[in-house]
Amino acid sequence: MRVLKFGGTSVGTPQTIQDLLLPVLVDYYRKGQHLTVVFSAFSKVTDTLIEAAQRAAQGDNTYLMLLKKLRQRHTAALEALIAAENRPPVSANLSEHFDQLEHVLQGIYLLREASPRSLDFVLSFGERNSALLLAHALRQAGPPAEYLDARRIIRTDAHFGQARVDFEQTNALIRQHYAQHPDTVQCVTGFIGSTADGLTTTLGRGGSDYTAAILGAALDAEAVEIWTDVDGVLTADPRRVKKAFSLSALTYQEAMEMSHFGAKVIYPPTLRPIMAKGIPLLIRNTFHPDFEGTYIGPSVLTKPGDPPVKGLSSIHQISLLTLEGGGLFGVPGIAARLFSALARHGINVVLITQGSSESNITFAVSPQQAADAQQAVEQEFAYEIRSGSIEPPRAEHDLSVVAIVGEGMRYTPGISGRLFQALGRNGINVVAIAQGSSERNISVVLPAADETKALNAIHEAFFLSDTKSLNLFIVGAGLIGSALLEQIRRQAPFLREHRRLEIRVVGLANSRRMLFAEEGVDLGQWKKALETAAEPFSMSRFVERMEQMNLPNAIFIDNTAAEEVTRYYERILEASISISTPNKLATSASWEQYRRLKQAAERRGALWGYETNVGAGLPIISTLNDLIASGDRVLRIEGVLSGTLSFLFSHFTEGKRFSDVVREARQRGLTEPDPREDLSGADVRRKALILAREMGLPLELRDVEVEALLPPACWEASSAEAFLERLSDYDAHFEALRVQAAAQQKVLRWVARIEDGQADIGLRCVGAEHPFFALSGSDNMVVFTTERYFERPLVVRGPGAGAEVTAAGVFAETLRMSAALSARG
């Protein structure tokens, strides 16, 4: 004997029934399997029946419209499933059901009341109609099937809506019925039963599964199978964790733990009858019948080598109440009084935790019961609260419970560490923790807004350790942004295959539009997608969407030079989203803002990366940080930090006029449209300030002294062209400086220097002994003189500008940040 149960989606349409459900049952029967089949109501029918009863109770006669739709739907199913010559008796039974339903709804309408008893009777018609039609459809397909109204064989008490089964009577009735019908396939109504005096009851949430388990246990079935619309029990809710996958096997205890904490595939009452008999439960997919699904049974039947954590579950909204005070310490009976008071008020406790100090007890309840729970505790401990020995109970709301479940957790050290590291590196604060002595469940309470992020972070930590995800939000799709997106597109397959890193650009914006895609923007079509995106760009809205998506392992990349974007850095970091950027405005803003951003990153477990602020793709900041971290003392930093100025002075040689060299650089695109922006030294000033701050110097931008390279008259020119004309008047000045340097066998270089707590920038003469002497083209160079690198300073040299180089620097930084974040977990 096998008991099979088919849920609402499995009987959702006549097409599904004909193409999928009936072939499964016929195949079982032809293999000689003795069957019992339990059916739920057609998809959404139970919801419609509830709505019809509610409308009738409110005096709204539109319940008749809903009743008409239900009748039409079942009549259409009859015509699709049953041949014309077989329809008359089925049609008569179906009409009788709907006439009864119409009468009871009319009574509710007249009385303006839908009692639990009346509602149970109304709801029974969903399963009664579906099982009736399916029994005749199955008989027509070949197997000798009979319709069985479960009210004849399942006896319950009169607790309507959640009736309790009288197993002694029920088991006797089931065995008696099957003894009288030994060779037929019984098509049973799920979800319903009846009292001893014939009143219709329902078995509560998951009642059809429960019906199957009751039958399986009474008949000592070989197995009970629950056929649904997913491939068995998954490691997590696939609507929240996209990478969730099916589990091949679970123990009864693991399944119970997962069902208690929100796993929708299994309901706890289903397991109790079959656990007592050791009967396996299989979870199968009607829409994927060839898939084996999930086997649930005794622990000895699970596969060796199964992972210690089998799955994640969660309860989306809970409230946390805490009773605390010195009056709890060492006083026997406090917990008994607390939970007895809650029980008297019918309050279900989801989770309990207490510290060894005995000074507080924390417990979780549903938000709907929070106020009643708080009142019950206040009444029970009124005397202690008045005397001040116990504080009034404190309530916290908008919380969720996330649990990891696994039989093997008790034998595996480090499970808790991995759990809390995964949460911590994603900036998720844990409000409360609970773990039973069985060690098969660790539950954490956290803000409800972080639930999905937590589930994904934990799932990746335990199930996808070989593959890490990196979610990028990118603002700025100009030269640097475009180059970065192309580099990511080209390199993604390599990183996926060789580094087990899955990179997704989940948010993208330019100055006009923005788009979001949790599964990742198609980087082969991003320009078109951005052009056609409906949402106009707003930095505040972009940040809101990042916060709402709340994805783990997220990095925000700012490819702009906009101050408006940097104003949101602190908020982004506070959301535990790391930042990588070539934008220098935040790092060179006030010392207070710089320090505040550093503190926000540290506080929220995020990273703030700005390697490309100083040397584009050159590892200047990371080299400096490595020197400091390794215990070296930096004595002096010298840098040629402008590719433009590097080009100008390396090409300003004998026979050339300085103004002509500036014109050549402008023609090559090595300067800003107005070369004064480069010659002012403002960009180099910001870079010098950033290096000084990385050394720990609390300098402001005004503290970095910049030597004037040109006289005021040049700066006052009305246009770039006018400036170049005036610059020609000073060629003799620059030639004199060049000749003076050459006479000493030196060359001119525009140098930033940080030494003795000071920073300055100016035109310097350097000889052949200095690394700057051989500098050519538009390369940048930084020279670190330290206690270890004193005789021969450490030199970093290379291209310090350009979209491709800068984009490569940002890309490399995001990969380092991803590795660092993963290492924390």
C-alpha cells in the first residue's frame, strides 16, 4: 500500500490532471501497487470559499457571483475530464454538492454570521468536489477507483478549524472500510473529518497532508508520498534564495525542525503518525515526475556524507519580549509562572532563550499575539513590577527568526562560527540566539528587513562554499564605467570557472537612467537596456533600491566625479554595502567626513576602497598600507602624481617651447579641455592629501601647500585658447628654469612631497640619482623612503591615468574586496 496526496496546484487545471496526475496514478497501478490517493481542493478554490463565506456574513450578496464561478469551474472540469456517457451520475452528485453549498451560504447571509462550524462545512466542498471528479476520471482511465468522503473514516473533536483526531476510532474505521473494499483505489477527500455526531470539521493548515499521514499510519503503508509543485524539500525558500536546491534525504527530526520554522512543503502534524510507525515520507513534484524528490525517514536511512546543515528556514515576522530584573536571579518557578501565564491566554511561544546570569528570559511570539503576551506577563508579575524587582516586559517588533537545521551539526565543530561570520561580514545584527541540546537547530533573531539577505548569506556559506557571489551596483557608465563593464564581461567566465566567483551587476545607472536586475544585467546588452530603462536616475532612489534589495556580498562602485554621489557614502556603508571608487571627493573632503566614513565602514563590517584615487591602476595606496601594517615607518613620500604634468616636463626638452608642449598634450587628449585645470595642481593636491591621511596625518586640503606654476595673468584668461596665447609670453621663463636645471645635469619634475607631517607640491629639479630623472611619457611614479627602504627607496611606476587603466584598478580592487569579505566568513 502506498498513500499518495496531490495538492492544489497538482489538480489546478484539467490539463494538468490529464497530462500529469492521471498518468502517474495509472503507472503506479499497472506496476501492481495498491493505492490510496488523497486530493486537495482545486487550486485557489479554498480561498474563494472563504471569501464567499466572508461576503455572505457581511450581507454582501456578491457571494452568489463567487458561487457561480465555482460552479462553472467545476462543471468545466467535469466536461473536460469525464466522457459524455459517464457524466450523468457525476453531474448529479456535483449539483447536489453545490445546492448544499448554496443553502449554507444563504443561511450565513441571513444570519450575518460565519461561525467556525459553518465555515468548516463550507470549506469541505472544495475537497469533496475535487475528489469526486478525480475518482471518476481515474476510474475512466482504467484503475477501479472509488470516491471516499473522509468524514466517514476520520473522527475528530469539535474544535472547528483545527480539529484534533481521535486516532482510536479513526484507525478502526479506516481498517474496517479498507477490509470491505480490498481491491479498489480509494480517492479520499483531504483536509476534512467529522465528529461522532456527524458535524463536519477541518484539520487545519496542511490538513490534506495530514489526512494522507493518518491513512498511511492506519494502513501500515509502505510509504506516504506528497506530490506538490517543487522538487522535494529545498535547502531554502527558492523565492528568497535563488540558488536553493533539492535535498535527497532528511531525517524525521530535521524535517520537523524545518517545518516548524516556516518550510512550507511539510507540516508538523503530517509527520507524527508516520514517525510512530517508521513509515517513509516522500516529497515529489507532479510537474517533474521523473525526479526522485526528497526522502524523509529515520536517521539510519540518511545517506552517509550528507552535509551537517541540511537547510534553512525562517519565520518572517515575530515579536520578541524580554522579562528581566534582579528579581529573576535564583528564584525557582519564575519560568513556570511565565509560560503558564502565556498558556492560559492561548499564546504560542516560538522561541525561548535565557542567559546563564538568570537575569532575563526572552521569548518570541507572533506579532498578532504580542500585545496579549505583554499584558499576560504584566498581570502575572504585577507585584514584582510594582516592587521594582522585575522590569515591565520589553517588546521588540519587526523581527524574523532564521534557523539552520541538520542532524550532523552536533558532530561538526565550527558550525556556529561559520553562521555568525556569514551574518557579521554582511552587517547583519543578531538580536537573540537559541540552540537546543539536540544541536540540530541554531536559531537567530534578526531585523525582518535583513531576513532575505541573511538567508542568502548563510546559504552561500554552508552550501555554496566553492562558489561565491559578488553583487555590484555601478553608478557612472561613461569612459571608466564602460571600460569596467566590458572588462567584467570578458573576465566573468574565467572567474566563474577558475576562481568560483559569480559576478552580477545588479544595479546600473548613468546620469539619466537607472535599472536593477537581481539576476544580473546582461553585460552584452547593457547600453540598450540602460537607454530603454523606464526609471530616471536619482541618487537617493538608487540608494533606496540598494537597501531594499539588501543583497549579500554587495559592493557599490562610483565611477563619477560627482560630489552628490559622495554625499550618500555614509548611508551606503551603514547599510553594510562596501564601496570602491576612483572619485576623490570623499577621501579629500574634510578630515571629519573622512574619519566618519572610515568609522562607518568599520562599524558595519563594510570596506571603503579608493586605490584608484591616487594612481589609477597603480598599487600606491595598498603599497603604503602594506608598509605601515608590516611595521615599517614611512619617512617620506615623493610622487609625480599627474600624467599630464609628467608628460609636459618629460617632453620639455632643448629646442621646444613650453607652450607648444602644452598644445601637443592637449591635442593628444592628455589634458582637460582647459589645460589650466591640470596646471593648477588641484588634482595632485587631492592625491597628496589622500596619501598623507593614509599615513595618519589629520590634514585638510588647505594644509597642502601648492607652488604657483604660472603667474596670475594666465589664470585670468577668458578662455583656454586665450590662456595658451598668454602662456607663450612665459616660454622664456620656463626655458630659463630648464637651462638652469640642465646646467646642474638635472631635469624639471612637478613633485608632491609628504615629510615630517607636512605636504607640499611644486616644481623640483632632480638629478640622475633620483628615480624621477628617468621618468618618461605620461607615467606616474611614487617613491617611498622608509626605515627599511632607506638606501634604496621603494618605487611604484606606471600609467597613472586613462579609462582602461582606471577601470582595471577598480575591477582589481573589487576582487580583492570580495576575497576579503569572503575570508571573514
